[in-house]
Amino acid sequence: GAGPVRIHAPPPVYRPVDVATYRTLLSFYRYDRRPAHARGLQVVETADWRRERLWIDGVAGDSILVYLYLPRRAAPPFQTLVYVPSSAAFFFEQVWRSAEHGLGPHIKAGRAVLAVVLKGMLERPRPPGFEPPPSASVGFRDLMVRHATELRRGIDYLETRNDIDRLRLAYVGVSLGAGSRLP
């Protein structure tokens, strides 16, 4: 937010790709679905919600940290907001704090919230010496695919729960989570 705004730069022009190219791009997002194997459950109870913190299996032999908020003032199955925070989660704010600050009123109103901690965020840091790949590189593409797949693994976990309405999910992205991507 402290960087210069280039007001004279022309906006990007995006053109749709042909069907074959689209299918090729889509193929990067394929993964073998398998059980989430939820484990390490830690629960925090408040007057307004129950926050579950747990780990599920990732696609690269790793584990993905997820937070699930269940409202106190509604009955299951819950409509669920799938939340991706701003870039602050990569640098100085834990995902649970961001979720509670930004979506607390929605949880109080009766919606569940799923927040997946993506690789590189504070609670799942990169190894020392990690250098973000250039945005036009294959490495950057692979990182974006990984983040999307981690989010999908979180949704896979939701599908195993009887207290979640699997047909009523909504995506909530803030800043980076809304589309602008940093590694």
C-alpha cells in the first residue's frame, strides 16, 4: 500500500484464449483427491463461535493448516464463507486474526468461515533464503496453482463434515485474496 501509483500506465488488456489453450491451462489444476486426514485439532470457544484449528494432508506430501469457524447463533448445516486474506498474512498478520477481524460479524450472523493458511503465510513459512519467482515465470505459475490447490484441499475437507452445507459456499477474498497475487 505504500508503493507509488502509476496513474499514466495503461491498464492491461486481457484477451480470452482458445479452447485448446484453456484446456492446457486447466490441466495444471488437476490433482488426485484423497482423504484429508484431519488431525491436531485445537478448539477455541467464544460466546459467538467455535474456532477449530487443524491440519490436513496437502498434495505435495506436506500438511496444510486450516481454521474453521462455526457460529453459535445458527443451526447446521452452515452456509460457509471460504476466506483468503490480504498479503498481510504473508508478512505480519496471522490468518485467524484477519478472519476474526474481517468476518467476525458474518460468523456472529450465522455463517461458518473456512480460512486456509497457504504456503508462505506466517504460520506456514517458506524455507530460509526463499526468493519469490518472477511473475512471468513457470515458478510463479506453479506457486499460484499450489495456492489454488491448497484452497481446494480445504474445501475437500469441508465436504467431509455433516455440519457444512456443501452446496452453499461463498468465496471472500480481500486485496491479494481478491485476485492480485504475490508469492
